[in-house]
Amino acid sequence: MAVNLAAQRSFFLPLPPLSSSSSSVLQIQHNRSCSLRNWLKFSPRVILKRHIPIVGCANAAAAASTAVVSTGKEEYLPPLEVSEIDGKCKRWVWRGYNINYFVYPEENGDAATMKPPLLLVHGFGASIAHWRRNIPTLAQSHTVYTIDLLGFGASDKPAGFQYTMEVWAQLILDFLDEVVQRPTVLLGNSVGSLACVIAAAESSRSLVRGIVLLNCAGGMNNKAIVDDWRIKLLLPLLWLFDFLLNQRGIASFLFDRVTQRENLRNVLLSVYGNKESVDDDLVEIIRKPALGEGALDAFVSIVTGPPGPNPVQLIPKITMPVLVLWGDQDPFTPIDGPVGKFFSSLPARSSNVNLFLLEGVGHCPHDDRPDLVHEKLLPWLASLPNS
């Protein structure tokens, strides 16, 4: 997830969420002649003049189903239980800090040893279990690693630490070098995507085989998107919000409000296109780590810190295969915003980039509609050369 200063108006700034109607017909279009429909809208209306393949669906509730669906060589498998993930996590010490990670399956089959491993990197406020609906399906052909970034999940949240995008990118590269020890495909959501972009831009091809970006963030917080007129209007309020968050009592009050179950559920409902995916497990996946020591300090540091490198400057440096999947109902990084427009223009300019717009999907596509994500992700992974 991303840092949103407006999703819950009782304690966030009033950035209006975008709205869109859901699709009524199952539709998959693979060519560039298809037109965009059911746009996220602001007034005045913005229409992109380029064409992007759209993946749509009628029955959003199908994403929550645990039925096994055949896709030829691979199946869409039921999610892992959060308790199973928590019980099998491991610890890796990075620069003196404990980093929580998970590897699945624990014993690799022949196919998994031939295909490049995957490293899944969560977004703001999330953790390893946010990938519970993806790990079993992806692990049929790949060894899957997932990690709690420093400051999130069950990883350490050191007091007084200054979090930056560059720190998380270096953590990813060191994890690949010390733990995975094989060329790896990085998959990230939101700020996790941006951390993967930074890592890939700084890495040699020997460490990173390719990257998959799910609604990539433009920075560690909203201050990064200064070219968006919506953010320009709010910049004075964002600076005021930063000042207030640096007052310990105010920050504690706001953080307590945002971590209350019903408030958190309402925020998540505003972020997800498929409301069926916002279940009790998801609420607890986000809420539980936020109750731990150091979580408030991490929240304040991330929201008030420097936004970090911009993907617009980094992506041109990357020549490895890139898959971009974008939910068209994202209120945090809308497809008609500066970052969304940049990524939507890439396939026409860069032969190594593939982009699919996911219709009726919000900011966290992998958890919102895992079936649509897997439909595009699995063939793309299969097209990569074996390690």
C-alpha cells in the first residue's frame, strides 16, 4: 500500500478519492487497438490518448473464492493461511537489524530450481502475508521469497531510524546477494515497486533478472508527485501535516485512530476495487504490526521523510524485462496522474516493457484481484529464460 493522507477523512487530508463503475462483462483484450473504459475520473475529465490492453471481469466476488482454477500448466491455488506464514518465517540479520522473511516451498522441486526465484516486496503498511493469495500459485514453478522491509511487519523498527527508499533498495540487493544467491525476479506493490525499481537500476543483471511493478508509487510519500495539480493544491496542507506529525502527542493520536479496526477497514475499502477481498485477515495483516514497538516512529519517519528517487528518472536506465500491472481504480496513484501517465506511455517507447490495465482493480492488484494478476503474470514469467 501507499501513504495516503486523505483516504479516511476523519484523520487524513481531504484528497478526494477517484470513482469508477465496475465492468459488466468478462473481457480480455490483448492488442493495442482496445480503448480505455470506466476511467478513474477527476473534474475536469482527463482522457489518455493512447491504448492499453485492458483486463476486466464481471464477478468481483470470484477473486475471494478458494477454488482451484486450471490455467494449463499451472493452477490458481487457494491462499496460504496467515498462521502458516507466521509460523514458518525466518530471520536474516542485516546491518545489525532482524529482517523477517519467508520462503516457499521450503524444499524446491526440479521446476523451481530451473526457473529464476521470485522476491515479493510489499507496500506501505503491509507485510509478507499481503502476498498470501499469490505465493502458492507462483510457487508451482518458482521458489518464492517474501520479505518484511525494515520498519514493517515482523522486521525490526529501530527507534530514531530515518527511513528512505534507498535504504530499502539496498536491503533488497543485499538480501539477493546473501540469502537468495541467484538471479531473481523482483515483484513489488506501491512503494515496494519503487524500491524494486531503485534496486534494479543500481544492480547488475547478475542479481536482478526482471521486475514486476504493481501500481508503482512515485515516491515514499505524496510529496513526490509535485507535478500533479492535486498535490500542488495540497502541498501547504502536507507541510502542515508533517509539522503536526512531528509533535509526538498529535502523531500518537492520529496513529491510534488509523489503526482502529473499523477505520482501517474503511481505508482499505476505499483502496480496493473488489470489496470482497477486504476481509478480517487483511485488516489484521495491516493492523497487527502497527501495534508493535517502533511502528509509530516508522510511520512518522516515512510520511514526513524525503520522497526519494522518482521512477521517471530510473526506468530508462533499466534494460531487463519489465511487466507493469495497474489497477484502474487506484485512488493513490491514478492512471491519469503523472506517474500513471508515464508508465502507460512506456510500451510504445521501450521494447522491454509490457503494461496491462486491470479493470475494476484498486491500488493492491495482487490481493484485490489475484486471478487477473496471475493471468498476466504467469505467461510473462514463463517467457523469461531459465537461470
